[in-house]
Amino acid sequence: MSESAPKSSEVPDADDEGKRYTGTSMRRVEDFDILTGRVDYIHDIDLPGCLHAALVRAPHAHAAIEEVDTSAAESHPDCELVLTAADIEEHYQQTPGRLGFKEWALAHDRVRFAGEPVAMVVAADRYVAEDVADLVDVSYDVLDPVTDVYAASDDEVLLHEETGTNLADRDEFVFGDVEGAFEDADNVVEGEYSWGRISGVPMETAGAVADYDSDTDSFDVHCNLQLYTFNGELVYESLGYPAEKVRLHVPENIGGSFGTKIAAGARYCALAAMASHQLERPVKYVEDRIEYLQAGDSHSCEREYSVRLAVDDDGTIRGYDVSFMDDLGAFPRYPLPQAVKPLSVLSTSYHIDTVRYEYELYLTNKVPQTAYRGFGVQQHTFALEMTLEKAARELGVDPTELRRQNLVRPDEMPYELPSKNIYDSGDYPAALARIEELVDERERCEGGLLDPDVVEAKREEGKYRGTRPAVTLEPSAGVIDYASRFEMSDDEIEANTREDVASFPEHLAADLRPDGTVTVHLATSSAGQGHQTVVIQLMADGLGISPADIDVDYLNSAEAPKDFGAAASRMGIMLSGASVGLADELATVFEGAAATHWGCDPADVTYADGAVTRDGGGDSLSLADLAEFVDDDGHTATYGYENPAFDLPEFDDALVDKLPTYPGTAYCADAPIVEVDVNTGHVDILRYYSLHDCGTVLNPDIVQGQVEGAIAHGIGGALLEEFAYDDSGQPLAVTMFDYLLPSITNVPEMVVEHRETPSPFTVTGAKGAGEGGTISASAVIPTSINAALEPLGVTVDTVPVTPDRLRAKLRDEVE
């Protein structure tokens, strides 16, 4: 816990005049049930007569499937069903794909990554199903694998022969006269950087419980699928059924996700539903931890960056040129927008007018990428911050001063990027100054971690300390329509109009109960972010009632409109805006119902603080009284909150050009104090300083938790976590002994300060809060390592900065 973390307050007394719930650290309503084990996760759901499934997974990274012999498995007395690709092809459809790459729920003709599902076995329980799965005999013709982007770019071995190339997509964006900027600049700094595969590793793995009803010819699928209303098509189109026949239900909490339950979760939903359809009994499948790590579609970006920076002798940055090769794995799935989202923070916190941005996305024999917290922005931020470090060294200037000189100033807000996104508000120079002040006051003083005498004494022991602060950005609540550019030609994008842009509003519904309480229905799953609490706080303020009189539950995918849901730092803006709008809509409904009852004009009725009154008449109705008169056909009120960028003309150019559009830009100024043991290559973070500004803070405790958790993720990505592979395409991190997560032993004390610079673009002034720490820590930990090793002239260029990599650097450059 950070030393500045706010204490949870009691719920404010509703009778205290002027008290508001929003902005207070009201205790999370979710926590009691979670901590007492009363929450049902997917693993806890067992329908009557439920069968259990296990998957037969490929042992090879690349192989042709010659035969799948299921005879021994089917002859087992406890086997209920064996599904193969041939069975699916006969009865069902391919899963919708990206960039024209469709795939079957089970490997068809060829396996393209180790662990890819080849068959599903169903039995009375999971233990038996696992035993029966061992009886499925698959014959393979092993093929040469492609295990990195450089081999993939040669196209000597193709993953999908029909495409003729392993290059799934490429694009180049040029803003301004880039070549002119580099020709005219006093200096051109070049760097190459590598980013390894990491993941969110949530507490709960992906799973589904499917129940087919033959009477209605429809499915109910309980799942922990993230974005379940947005990505429902991955399930119902695989089944060949219309959306209204496939109802996806999510529990109140899905045990974490961070983007990792988008693609694989849909596959499991479809497979369980297919088995249930064949057997007319419920079927359940939940990944075990090894399956999740090995082949659960849990891996994220793996990139090779080449960067150039044009900078004058006086420190002015004239141009930025960044390109990368991204390892997508075997199929291009949902995370393709990770390649483009960084355009929303193209120059991050710096004023750079001229930029070229290029990417190439390659297919390899690895687990397909999924989304992950930060969604491509942390990789982009890392590459730019590392290049700034190198530029300062080559210019012989202080890296912090170079950063400060080029920061976007508050008088430039709202600030339009060359890529046409707009930063809404903030004071980046003040944030950098404050984090420097904190470190100077607390750590450079006598006895502090960076006391010069202490630093010098530690060097005698082979331990080098340092820090390098930076201001990093967290784009939030994007208009996700830009993701469709991957399916469009340049001519189609050119012909795009403002009317063609899809907004994906956030949807809420509410019911007034007979006892006068209100139930709010969400159309998005919660993975621990505190959605229920924040909705209750906002609705309590909007309706003027106690939080105890508001409950929250979830619509299934057939009840809810196609919503985007919780991802990409979206919900602080979208859910809060929807809550404010829904409260206003309910007040209007209450006034109309009372007016009808009294036979008067609605303009003569006023709702406030849980009751409606008739102006001048003295008549009053409580919410419990009103429940008798409110129309109960469907929901009492519904509301769809449009993304604020959608209605702001400032964003029109970006929206029409299919460029990432994010109306709320939160920011961090972070300074980790690192200690590098040059004898072992081990890096300790001794203390972590962070200033965080997410606009209006809706619940300080929840924001604090989001910041701390995000920083912990960033520490893992910078120092510990990596899904490595050998040359044959075999994953090397398939247990928690191999895939190292941050824990209490390596997550340091955090000193976090919060500033509030409300966004002028959002209803509540809120911005995102869930990804900033990950984005920032991933960049400033490597730059701080460089600061610590500055006396030795050693710099890092690859994350994670593992001891073996760092020792190799030290041997090569020092010893």
C-alpha cells in the first residue's frame, strides 16, 4: 500500500446537506461478497446434469494433421462425446476473423502453435474427460516452424499458404515533412529496442458453461468473456445462429482480465455450446493454469523497434520516425488495434510536429496475440523514452531537462497532435516539477536513498542507484470505430464520412422496484474495477437517495445492445456519463408518471431527493408510491451515453480519417528509485514515486487501487515477465515457476499523489485511471536503470530487463 493511499471512509450521511457520494472513498459494495466467497465465478457454476469437457492440444508448433483417431476415446464407457474439426465443419461455421483470416474452433488440417486445440472430449467430470482425451490419437506431419518476425519476413515457411506471405498487415502514417525535418536537424539519433511478450495473468482463467434448450432452439452460455456484448458475434456466428438465440451471461465479477479473455474465451464459449447442442445437456469447460499460460490466447505484443529522433543542438526535437515489426502469433485476432492506438499519443507528452509511424505485423508459430493493459501504448512510450535518453547522452545534456524543454505546455491545451487526436487538459511541466521535488526532498537528502554519500557507498558494494522521471500519457475512452480500418482499403477510408462513424455508446437500464429501490443493469462485465460501486455513487447523487437503495446487476448479450464494454481505460468516462444520464432520464420518467396520476402537466411536477412533488399543490409521492404508477413494460428507463468525442467537432478529422480518437488523456509523472547489482544483474525498485492525474476522481480508493495495480503490472513487464519460446516454437513459460509475476517481495512502497485536472470534454470531468501506471512503469524503470548505470556507460535496450540480459550487457561493455 502506498503511504499516501486514502483511507476508506464510511458512506456519507444522506441527511447531511451538501454531502455527495461521488468523489468519496465509499467502500466497494462488491468486496463483502468477494471476500466472503459469496461470488460465483465460472468455475462455481454447475447446472443440473452438467457434463465436463477437456481439450486435446497439439504438441507441435507447426504440423499437418494427418489423422485424428477418436475410436479408443469413444469406446471408453464414460465418454459422452468427442468433437473434432470434421464434426464442426459438418454442423457449424468458422469463427469470424480479422484481415480475412477465419479459423475453426478446433484446428483444421494444420496446427499453427503448440497447444492449439485439436479435439474436445466430454465426460461426466473433468478428471474422466482428461483421461479420455489421452486416448485421442492424432497423427502429425511435423513442419518447420517460424519463431520470430525476421524469419517470418523471409516467407520461406508460410503459416497460411493461401495468402502467399506471413505479413498480415502493414501501414505507414506520415505527418508533416519528415525527411525535411531530419535533413535540417543538427543531430539524428537512432536506436533499436525490443519488447518481449507479457500477459495479464488474471486470478481466474477463461471458461464457459453452455446450456442448449431444444424447445426454443437457443443457447444460454455463462462465461467470463470480456467485451461479451461487443464480441458476441465470435460465438453466435461460429454456431451459425442469430444473436438473439445465443444469450451470453457474465457473473457479477470475472476475476480479472486485462484484455486476456477476449479471443480464447469466445472459442471456449462456442465449443461448449457445440457440445451442449450435440448432447442436449449443459457442458462446462474451464482452462487450467498451464493451458492458460501455454495456449490460452493470453500473450500480448512482441515487438522490434527501429527509431530515429531529429534534435537540434539547443534540444528542440524536430522530428520522430518510429517503425516496428510485431509478432502476432498464428492468427491476427482482436489485438490488431494495438498497432494503431499509439497514434492517439503519437508524441506522448512532447511537442513534436513531424512524425512518421510505420508498422509491419507478422504471423508466426506462437500463440495469437490478445489485448493487454495499455493496448500498445506502453510499447510506444518505452521506445520514445529510451530514444530521448540516448539523445540526451549524445547531446551531453541532462535527460530530464531535455524532456522538460519539449513538454506540451498547459497554455497549449486542448492540444492537437499531428495524428489529429486532442489532449483535453493537463499541466505536464508542473507534474514533472512536482515529482522531482518529491524525490529531492525525500531521497536526495541526508540518509535518503539517493543521498550522494549513500549512493557512493553502495557503488563500492557493486550496487548502483538512480532514477529518471518522465511524464507519460494514458489515452482513454476511445471511439473504437478506428479498429475497422483494418478491414478497409485506402479508397474506402478516403471515402469515409462523418455519418459512417460508429460510436458504441455505453448502455445502462434501470428498474424501479415496488419497495422504491432502484436496480441498475450494466451491459458490460466487471473484472474488479469497482463498476458497481461507482454506478451506485453516481446514481445516488443523481437521484438524491441512499446508496443502500440502489442495486446493480448485468444484462445478458441478447438483452443488451451491442456495447463495447470495459477496455482501454474507457469506463471512468463512459460509465460515469451513462450513470448521470440515466439518473436524469429516471427523474423525467418519475415526473411523467406522477403527472399522469395527478392529471397535470409534467412541467408542474418536480423530482428531487427520492420523491416527486406537485408545484403549488402540496401533493407528494415517494419512489415506493410511484412504483405503482410507473410503466413496467420493459425497463423503467434506459440510457445510451455517446462517446464525448463523437459530438465534438474538434475530433471530426480524426474520426473521418479512421484515426484513434480518445477524448480523455490522463497522465502520470513517475520516478522509481532503482538499485542495480552489477555482480548479479538483479534490479531492485527501492521506492516508487508517482503523480497521477485522471481528471475528476470518482472514488479515491478505487483510483488508488487502479494506480497501484497498474504500476505492479508495469514492474512485471519491465523486469520479470516474458513468454519466451525455443527455436522449435515450444513455449518455455508454462508454469508459474517459469512465468515470473511481481509479488510483495519486488513491488516496493509507492508514494502516490493525485491531481485533478477535469476534462472539459466529459460529463463528469473524469478520465481513465486503469492503464497509466503500466504505461509509465514500463518506460521509466528501464530509463532509471540507465540513470543508475550511467557511471559505467551501460544502457539497456530490451524489456524485460532480466538479470542474464543485464549481466551480458555489463560483460560486453564494462568487463
